[in-house]
Amino acid sequence: MSDYFERLVRKAGLPPIRLRDLRHGAATIALAAGTEMKAVQDMLGHSSISLTSDTYTSVLPELARDAAEAAVRLVTRQGSKRSAGSRRAHSGPPHRP
């Protein structure tokens, strides 16, 4: 199959690329687009999610950064909702005994 693919690539005048490179590229793009790791594992036919994760999270370090930033946004948003609620509860004239 790889030899046939190589002939097709040459015939089409494309730069040299291996069939395996396309597979790797497709998985990388899928993860960058937000596809769940389990879906990529199934797409590639890997026997374990750890194989997929070990291979592809190292390829896309920005996935880890994006996940961290998403968590920060969630925590920040939750914190600001609590703060806003606290401010509303204390708005108005001060309570005097």
C-alpha cells in the first residue's frame, strides 16, 4: 500500500510524504480542532488511549496550554459570579444594629 501511495504522490507532483505522515497529520489536526482523545484513539485503531495520548499530546504542547487556559477561564468566571453575588447582597445602606 505504501509503495502504491508513493507512486500516486510522485504522479501528482506532490512533495514526498509517507502514508503514515498523513495518518499522523490527521490525528494531530483532529486534536487541535478539539476532538476528544478517545475519538482519535478509535480513529487510529490504537489499543489504548495512553498510546494515543502519549504520542499526540507531546506533538501539540499547546493542547495542554489551552486546557489550562480553559480551566482558568472557568474558575475566573465562577469566582466573578460569586463576587458579583456578594456585592449585590451588600449593596444599599449599611446595616445598623
